[in-house]
Amino acid sequence: MSARTTATIAFGATITLNETEVRALDALVGYGDDAFLKVFKEKLGAAYIRDYEAGLRSFFRAVGRDVLPALREIEDARRDLLKAAQKRVEARATEPAERQKP
């Protein structure tokens, strides 16, 4: 019987993105990893990206899993805010003039 010892080290990074940056990231990954890699290799060469293809594919999956749902939440929040504002405007339009606040 033999024993084997292995060690695993994991690193993580947290970044904060604004809406414009999230939309840019959406545009970047929108065509998929295969299309991105094809164009990258054609325009910049395959040698540089070869060692990072697996990481790039993982990154694209992570963006789809973690970042794009945040973009949908932004869009939902904006839609909800607009609906609430519209209801407020409609409610003010139906109030008697003496009850309306400036």
C-alpha cells in the first residue's frame, strides 16, 4: 500500500462592475467561446491563447452563470421602478388639486 499526498490551492477574485461594464461583458461573451477563440486566433495568433483556452471557456461559463443574471436583475429593477413611477403619476393626476403635493 502506498500513500500519496496532494495539495489543492484555490484563488478567487471579486470585482465590482457597473451596468455599462456588465453590458460590455455581455457583448464580449455573447457570441460564445468558440467564436471568440476563432477570431482571436485569426487576428492575433493561436500561440498566445493556446495555454489559456480552458480558462477562457471557464470564464465565459462563469459570466453566463454569475454576471448575466445580474444584468437581468438590473433590467427587472428598472422596469419595476418605471411602473411604480407611472402609477405615482397616474395617482397624482386623479387626486383633487388641494391634496396634491408639490
